[in-house]
Amino acid sequence: MADKRIDKADFHKLLEKLAAEHEVFAPVRDGASMVWSRVSPEQEIEFEFTNTDSSPKGYLFPQTERLMRFKNDSSDPQGMIMEEEPGISGKQLLLNIRPCDAKAFSILDHIFERDERTMDVYWKDKRDNTVLVGLACKDPCPTCFCTSVECGPHSEEGLDVLLVDLGDRLLVRPLTDTGKSLTADLDQAEPGDTEEAAKQKDAAEAAITQGITMENIRARNVLEEYEHPCFDRIFESCINCGTCTFYCPTCHCFDIQDETQEDLGKRIRVWDTCMSWLFTQHTSGHNPRGGKKDRVRQRFMHKFKYMPDKFGVIGCVGCGRCTSKCPVNIDVRSVVNSMDEQIGE
Amino acid sequence: MNEITQEMRAAAKRLLEEGRVDCVIGYTKGTVPMREQPYFAYTPQEAENLVWTGFCVNNLANFLIGRSGRNAVIAQGCVSRNIAGLIKENQVNRDDVYIIGLHSPGMLDSGKIEAEFPDRVITEVEEDGEEIVVRGRDFEERLERKKYKRNNCYTCTHRNAVLYDEFLGEQGPQTGGGDIDKVAAPWERLDPEQRWAQFEAEFKDCIRCYACRNVCPLCYCDVCFVDENNPQWCGKGQEEPDIFTFHIIRAFHCAGRCTDCGACESACPVGIKMRYLTSKLEKDIRQLYDYQPGLDLETPTPLAVYSSNDPDVAK
């Protein structure tokens, strides 16, 4: 599909069009940080930022999500019958989502939309009704390493439209039929615009200097990697909080809880974290991941060994949030590079 | 490299070489600006990786809990007080811990430094005496160090280790200069409704990662009350009552034990100021019981003993 362009001064016109058919959310400034928020058509949109503090995964997979409700009264004929939650009411659009965060949704499709039999209806409903308009990364953070995990500052995977900030104007690249129809009214890009965007892509990629390697991890069998001696040290400073998992755009584990108050009950799912001992605690009292080492190993093995082996995708987009938010500076890049080291040297 | 780092490496090396300890718990240089990593040196060579900077913002006493062997640990005032507390609460055996005491320069608040550079990517930060040098891809600026300390470090009452086996460097000024009683004062002036409104505003962004709890050397319960599921005291979702229950009860569990080390605030990814709660609790403990946590190994913690002179005993 051919590239388009829009002057930033005219961006509100595009925004109006988007907002007519979608609930639009975008990164907005909140003090020193950038947060996701509902935006109105007349709102000034931010284009100068690194990335949002939190990933936008909550729009498709909320931290707390009601799945069903029920009347907690077995004497009532209507009691104890689970009532399904209605789906999302309209369409939502995530504007200026970073390419890494958009790709994370494609990775999560492998989990939540694996096959018809195990389709996660709550995810699918929102996924099918969400449009992603991405903003390419100009100035990657020192913790970013998207280029070494099959992603990148201009990655197009999962996006309907990619925007590239060219100063006073934006290059608009429709990537799907939805993207094409949303941008149909815009002018064609000048050849110079596309060239400038390509140069920006090269510069952004070059700015990412620290990456990871996975050749050995890929080549080894699972148990060999599982027994890698690096795991004897990596966990030591970990405090087993859930920060990395909650900020991660691809972490997707959840717990299901029934909550009741008087005669009303609801079934909710909430983000869970493999860092917590409770995550794998059995009712028998046995815990297959009873120690800190087991839990830390699980998180990295899951993303960099089990998911690549099982689904053919790395369970990480290199956004660097786990590293920048970790209270004890566990750096995912160092961990994966240690996992990739030769064993027995 | 600063002098304390050099002395620290030498001390750690000596202890490991002489076999006095199995491990020296300190910090090593972090991989991102403004964050050092807790580090466990088992060999004299590994001792060379230790560092001491203003970004050593965890509380290393935390790592002694449940740890076997004989460990040396780097401890400024607050950390040494927490070690004393853990010894008193039978979580750490005095004979198994070798405390390398030092004076705290007042640790730095990375959030305050970041706030000076909105939208600019910081790639390197280092301390240079009374200044902090902040570098990005296209800038370098110097900041006055004393303006960027963590809030708790301004009202510190014991910057020198109070309990130690050896002391690195010289003893320095004991206090941070601020009045710790004043930290709680803004709350005391508010009526209950205003207090609740402020509390809600401060704690509503909690994502329940429990980093505050897990970095805290006071939180060593085998099963925290929020993790109990039979009975389940606290819901797991993002409902405000559940979030608030966690923070209020955790704060109360720390009363008379909190050394105001600030590790919880440094760890919080959303910047919640837990000291809003602990400052008032600890002020009450000071005023009602004339007690400050962790200053010796003998005085019992006030909420762990009953005395007929207790200020809250019904007359």
C-alpha cells in the first residue's frame, strides 16, 4: 500500500475521523511520565516521547477483568447461574502505540487465539475490535533491544497504520485494509518522505547498541538449557516482586477468583505473576517452583526457550520495561546473554 | 572510583581470603543509569565487583533472611538498624553475620533526577563529590547532589552504622538535617475525611506488584496476609478497598520496626510514597514508647511486649 502523509497542523482532522468510529486512546503526559489515556478529537496529541511507562496490554487484557456474574443464592432458581459478560461495546483505537507494544499483541495471539478449541473469547472480542495506529521510535531508550528480538523501532507487525514523525508532518503508512480505509482521504507521500522515514529507521536501529544473542539457547534441548549454571547466580538479587511481569507487554499469566459480596458474586481474572511462590502452589502443599531460583528461571525460560520452541516466536519484544523498572536491576539482556553462553567453559 | 568502594573491596577480599565469611553482600555496578544491583561476592576476585554509590537504594538486611552460611553485609545506619531488628526478632543469628558498617552519604532519588530531564534520554549518571553529572546522547549537565537525595535521607537520624564488626571510612554527620517528626505533621493537621482523600490519591495507582513488601526487611512472613487464601483476607483485583487494605495493614505490621530506610519508595515502580503511612506510625512509637527501632539488641520492640505502663493500657 502506498505511503501517505499529513501535516501535523492538520492532524486533528484525521483524529476527528478516527474518533467518529472509535474510542481513541493515546499516550499523554502525566507529570514526568507518559500514560495511556482516552483522548478527545480536539486534544493536542504527543509525538515527542520515548514510550509509555506501562504497556497498553490492559486494553486487551485488563489487570482485573470480570468474566461472569452470578447471584450467590442457591435457594433462588436464578441463583448460582453464571451470567456471561457482554463484550466490548464499540471499536477502540490505540493511537501512537509503539511498534514493540503492537508486536506484543501478535505474540499474545499465539496464547489467546491458539486454536478454536481454546480460543480466549475475552481477548478475541477486544482484539477484533481494536485498531492499532503505531508511531515509529525515533529515540530508543538505553534499555531498548527490539532489534535483536525480531522486532524494531519501525516494526510493522500487528499494526494497521504506521506513523513516522518527520518534524512538521507525518508519514502515514497503511498496513491493512482497515488502515487503508482510515487513511483514504490523505495525500500521497512525496518520494522524499518515504526516503526520510527509511533514513530515520536506520538511525533508530543504529542507536540500539546492546542486544541479545540466542543461538545456543535455540540449539540446546530444553533440559540442557534448564540446567544452565547461569541460573545459579541470576536469581540472587531478585526479590520476587511482580514488577517485571506487570510491566511486560507479553506476560499474560492470570489467576481466576470468585468474589462475593452479600448475594452478588462475580468471577474475575487478574494478572498473576510467576515471580510469586503462590503462583504454582498446589492444594496438596507441594510447590513445583518452591524456590526463588526456580521462579526466576521460569520467567526467562518461558520467553526465550519455551515460547520459541513451541510457537516459533520469542516471548519478548525488547521494550526494556522490565529492566528499567526492576528494583534490583535484573537486566533481561544480561540474563539472556548468560543463558546463551557456552556451558562448561 | 570513590575511596569507600576501594576500602569495601579490600575488606571483602580480606574476609573472603581469610575464610571469615562465605559471602559478602553488597552492590555491584548496575546496567542502567541510577540503579546498582545487590551483589553476592563469594570469592576474592568477585569482591572486585563491589561498588558504593548514591544509587545503592535497596536494604541489604533483606537478603540475610533465611540465608545460610556466614555472610558479611554492607550496612549504613538504617540497614544496620534493620539487621539489629532481625537479630532481635530471631530471623538472623548475630554470630552468622559480619556487619561492615559505614556512613551513608544520603542516597539519591532517580525519579527526582529524571524529572529534571523530561523527554530526554539519560544514558549515564555519576557522582562527582557534591555534584551529580548527568549525561545523555546529546547533553551533559551537573546537578547539586544535596537537592536530589531521597526524602527519607533528609530526615535520617542515624547515618552511621549503629551495629558493626568493622567500620569503613570515617564516621560522618549523624543526621540528615531535617526534622523527622515534621514528616508526619501534614497528616496530623488534616481531619479524617481529608486524610482519607489524600491517602486515596496517593495509593490508588498501586499495581500490586508488592515490590514495596518484597524489598522490605520487615516483611518476612512465611505467608503474607494478602497471599493467604484460606481464608482469603484480601481480594486480588484492582478494587480500591483491596489495594488500600494491603497498604494499611502492611504499614501497621511495620509499626515500631521501620527504620525509614526508604527502600519501599525507591522500589515502587509507580512512585507511591509509603512513608505517608510509616512516618506517622513511627512518630507515635517515638512519642508513646520513647523507642526507635534497631538501636540496640536488648530493648524489646514495644508492640511485641506487654507492660502495665503501656500508654494505651486502659486506666
